[in-house]
Amino acid sequence: MDFTFKDDKNTTMSKNGAKNLQIVKKIALAILRTVQTFYKVSLKMIRFKLSLDFENEISTIFKLLNVEDLKKALNK
């Protein structure tokens, strides 16, 4: 995850802040892995699509998700 989220450039000083940031990153990665089966492309390509048109892509992602998929992804 260091390379994916560029942790080396992170300037969070407090330990709690860094820990909370890691939790958010894990959740984001779990969501991307869950919707990867619908997109049928790499995580890198999904992130690229998000960077091009964030509002439409994020709404599409949330439409694809359901509670059970999220629970499974977060428990891995």
C-alpha cells in the first residue's frame, strides 16, 4: 500500500493520524477490490477512471456495492 498511496510523501505527524489514515486506505482498497469484479480491469485502471471523472465513477461504484460485499471485503 505504500506505493499505491504514496505513503513516503505523507506528512502526518501524530501516530493516531497515521493509524486512522491507514484504516481509511484499507477501506478504500477493499472497496476498489470489490468493484474490480464488475469493472473487469486492474485496480490501477479503476483509479485512473476515478481521476478522470470522479463524481460519475464514485456514484457508479457505490451503486455496485452492497452491504454484504463490503463486510466480506473488510473482514479479509
